[in-house]
Amino acid sequence: MSKQFVYILLISLMLFFSFLGGTCVFQVAEARNSECAREMLEHKNWVVPTFNGELRTDKPALEYFGMMTSYLIGGINETSARFFSAFCGLLLVLFTFWFVKRNFNAQAAWWSSIVLLSSLHLVLQFRLATPDPYLILCHTLSIYFFYEGWKTGRWKWYAGMYIFFGLGILAKGPVGLLLPALSIFGFLLATKSFTISTLGKLKPWRGIALILLFSLPWYVAVHIKTGGEWTNGFFLEHNIQRFNTPIGKHGGSFLLPFFFMIGGMLPFSVFVIRAIKSAWKNIRNENVNLLATISILTVVVFYSVASTKLINYIAPAYPFLAIVIGTYLSKLLNSESVKANIKPELYVIFLLGLAIPAGAYFFIKNTPPFETKSWIALFFLTFPIGMFLSLRFYRTSLFKCLTTLFLTFAISTFIFFAGPFQIVDNQSPIEKYKAYIQSHTHTIAYKSFDPAFAFYAHDQIPVFTDKEKLKAYLQHNSDVLVLSRAKNLNYMDSIPGLVPMAIGHDLFSTRSSGFYHSK
């Protein structure tokens, strides 16, 4: 085991696992996923996903299986909900190091891994209790294993590809197969190896059997158990409808996914144009970079065409962009004479370093409920300091310049999760008032409530939409906590027998959560 691999392992452990349970599950998707897995475990049900007692058709079961397993080992808490997401991140970086070292060299493997670990968005993705970490890992490994099979002709690699196709389908549905398969198909066409001989080596009938083995049993089981309701909800609403119609306000222009990718992979994504140009010059001799470029374009173009556009949708392209940039940086370091070519990009990064603390200050200053905590922006001063040092080192050593750039973002990411992220979380109504949930005999909701409270209630929260039924419930039960959530909670004043306990502004939302106790 090389020193570089050990360093990548230790840095990955630090970034993915430190302070993993330091914040509550205030993000809506996290809250629903975490509670869904808890309910499934409570009812010893490994087939039908439910949230607050109702069928949840949003996602397939792989993430729930991961969380339920973690709950059994570590208990029901935030760390357990996120543990296997972080583990997926660790595997992604280590396999990327292995893959690039195997097909290029140790230096290219090092820089490809460094590019991944420098991305705050990638690290954040793998610290959330969502299905995306599982999908990204399955998507990436299926393509890595395909390439190893294509290069060596050994079917064991193709078998791994098919297994991860199946797990990808179990992680997030059809895209778990469609996107990597399109990337592989494009590569076979580009290399003129889409032939009968190649298809014979792929053994597609065996492959289909493996895909079905790792995905179909659960889909069939949930279809039967729900009478087809889950199947219709998932495929029609959460796949076809999302592709054809923007969900919520998540639409945008054709180019938006490209900008998502550049923003999500900062700082090293500033080298993307030079890196792709460099890869293109040697594309005939570097099949890995050809495959990586096609994999990037497949993801970006697919979501450019799709109506719903979210930055996390683009994340399966990140490992392949890291490979293209990492191999470029490796070549650059072996050719110090051309280092002046990247000076404009370094100035862009320096300006970005100056903008981050300023942007954080104004964002915090104008975002309830932490308008008075603008001092949080001081944590982000590591960015301009690091960018300044990186520019200084550029004069004498490109290696020190790029290493300082990485350390700046890695340390800043660590500080972000150790400090600002937890400070912000402490201002959320969930963190402030979640103790209320378990201190009352009954907890109910009127009209709406933040889904995170279901996770902390460890029980179903009945939701009333009719005022008269709510009043009747309050008359027949004592020690009742009533939750509600809206932009304006004045309507709660018209309900007799309720005493307001607290109202808190939800993070990154226009709504507030209210807490009321029956007299």
C-alpha cells in the first residue's frame, strides 16, 4: 500500500466522517429518508417504504437498506442515517485512485483524488442521508469495471459492471442503468469496438440475469405489496414527470447543468477547458480520458435536456471530470516550463477566495434566523489566505501552488462542518425545539409540519386539515403538542385551547414552524 493511498484514505476519512452527526436532519430529503428507514425498521418491513405512516414512492430501497443496517448497528440517530452515504464517498475516492493508478500512474491517481476531495459539494453530497451517494458510487464503479473488462477481456470485470448496474437501479431507478450504459455505448462507438466480438465478450444474457438478480426482486415485492401503487408513483411521477416537467422551481436553461458541474467541482474545475483540450490532443492514445469525457458529456447533456435541473443530478459526472483534470495536472507538473499558461485560472481562484467570505457575510446578514451572526463569515477567511499563499508559491513551485490550493479547500471544508454548519443548524427550529416532541403525551400537526420532526418523534404524527376535527381531538385528549408550518401562522390564534410555546423561522425557507400546547 503506497504512502499516497494512505494519505488519500486518511484525508477521505476526515472529510467524510468527521462531525457526521453534528447537525440535525433539517434538509427535507434527509428528514424523509431517515424517517422512512426508521419506520421500515420499526415495523420489520424491508419492502414497503413509508413516511409518517403513508406510502413513500420517491425512491427505491437501496438507501433505506443502508440506513436500516446502520440503525441496527449504531442506533437511530443522525450519524447512522448518514454513515453509509459517507462510506460510499470513501469508496468512490479510493476506487478512483485505484483506477487511475492502474491505467495512468500514481501521480495522476493522486491528483484525480485530490480534485475530488477539494470539492465541497461532492463532500457534502456524501454526508447526506439521500440516495445520491449510492447512485454516484454505482454509476462510477460500473463504468470503471466496464473499462477493466474491455481492456483485459476478463469477464469478471463485466460481471462487476452488471452488478453495479443492478444496484444503481435499486438506488435511484432507471438512471442507474441508463446513464452508465449510454456512456459505455458512446465509448464503444468512439473506439469502433461496438462489434459482435465485443458483444460476445460482454455475455449480455448473463449480464441481464445479474442486473435482474440485484434489482428486480425488491421491485416485484413492492409492486405486489402495494398493488402497483408504488410502481405507478415512482415511475410516472418521480421519473417521467420529472424529466418532462420541472418539479417546483427547479427548471432552467440548457446550459445550467454545465454551470452546475463547474460550480460543484471548484476550485480545480477552473482548469476544465485546458484539461479537456489536453485530453483531446491525446485522445487516441488515452482511452481512459476518452471514456471519462464521454461519461461527463452523457450526464450533462441528459440533464440539459431534462426539464428538472438540480445540482446533485450532475454529481455522477464529478469522478470523470476529476480524472480528466487530475491527469492534466499530473502532466503539467512534469512540464514546469508551461506553468505560466494557468496563471489566469489562478487569478480566477484568488478572486473566488476573496468573494467567498464576502458572499457568506451578506448571505448570513440577510437570511433569517441568523441575521445577527454575520461573524460566521470569519470562518471563511481561510479561503483568501490560502489563495494568496497559493499565488505566492506559484512563483517558485507549481507543486506547492496546487497543493496549497487543495489544502485550502480541504481545511476550509473541515472547518465548515466543524463550525459554521453546526452554528447555523443550532438556529433551526428543529434543533431548538425537537425536545418538545418527546416531552408530551401526544404530538399532532395542523395543516403542515416540518418532516424532520417525524424522525425525532419516533412515531407517526397525525395531521389534521379540518379545524373542527382538530378541536374535537383537543377536547378529548390532554397534554397535546400541536405543530404547524406556514409563512404566516396567525390562523393558529383562532383555535381555542392552544397556548403558543415557540415560533421559529425554518432555515433557508420563507416558512416558520410553530409549537402550541393544549391547555
